[in-house]
Amino acid sequence: MTRFAPHARVLVSPRHLAGAGIDRLADAIGPLIHLFGWPNEHDPATGRITVNTPDSSLFVTFNSRHTQGQWWSVAHHDPFWEARFTRQTPIEAIAAVTQALPQLAGDFRHADRIPLTTSTLAEIAELNHWRHEDSGTFTSPDGHCRLKHAPAKETPWRFRHHVYDGFGTHWDASFTQDTPEQPVAQFFAHLSTTAPVERAFPDVPHLVQDLDTAVITPVRGAVANPHVHHAAAQLDRAVPRR
């Protein structure tokens, strides 16, 4: 593996390996506040941030001190449904859900800037080479991330991820009954895409930094455009489809 300086910015793929993206957390709530004017509350003592629709039908909560590591929740009332995301869930996939919420609530301002996927979960999986193992299970090409759909359960959609059961690589995303499929599809589409995400190298989980199936390339210093350089590295590291 190529070693990077502690301050280096890197591109990482697959996205499910990249970690939370600590320096981009505002992407999940900033647009709701600044584009849509959702009311927000911040408790400086706990760091808890809550934003909600003007009619209080939808709430997005960030709490980095949650005792079970559940940093994010999206809760809808009448009907009640909730999406929950733990600490290392990639922020790009979470932001894809939160930024779609205004449209789910009937506010289509800025819809041209926040496109919603029109693909089904099966179509998203096929496009990004996730294996469809049975009627409700999709697994990433490297086997580290899985989506399980069990319609009869209280939490019918659950994403789980870890690398060698290692500390710092676990994350979990879940969607309860009555969650519309659109938020689930948004999350899956922005998680499974082969497009890389940018991270500070120290924020990439330690076990991932040495993982054969992870592609990590520099943002600065590449001979070609950083994304072109990354795409070439992906081809070199491609995992044969089974």
C-alpha cells in the first residue's frame, strides 16, 4: 500500500469502507437549514443538533455522544418511521437521505439540485455489482457490506458492515416499518456507487488503510486528474465478479 502523510487528502472506494467523513458532517444538515429554512436547535453542552420541518413532522438528529454509537436518526411522525445510522456510516449516503426529505414532505424547491433516484433496490444492486443472494439480501462485491430486506420484521431494511470484525470498521444503518422505499433507495444508491469519496487519510479506518480491496489514491500530486487516476487504480484492483 502507498503510505500517505497525516495531512493528506485521499479518494477512497468502495464507499462503504471509507468511514464517516468527519469533516463533512454538515452536508447532512446544512442544506436543510440554509436552503429550506428548517428550524434547528443546538445544545452546546451535549453537542446534540436537531433540525425539523416547520410543521414538526420530520426530525433529523445528530448526537455524537449517543451511548450506543447511533450518531444520526431521521424520525417521521404519522405514520411513524425512523432511520438510524451509527458512527462510521459514510456521510455521503446519510446526506442523500436527509437532503431528499424536503421533497418527501412536499417541498420541491431545489429539486433540480437534489435528484432522487428512480431505481429499485435490485436495479441499484445490479448496476453496482452487488450480489443478490436471495429474495432479500444484497452483498457488496468485496463481501464486507450487506443489505438485508426482511419485510415482516419491525426493522425490514438493515445495512451492516465490518472488516474482519475489526474495531473502527463497524457501522449499521436501519429503516423501520412504514419507511418509504425512497429514503432506502437514496441511501443504497449513494453507498454502492463506484464513485470514490474524499477523506483525510487519518479518518480512513485503520484496517481499511491496508485492505487489498480498498482503493486509496491522492487528491493532490497525481499526474492525471485525481478522479481519472482513481478510476485507473480501480481497474487495476478490480475484483472479478462471481
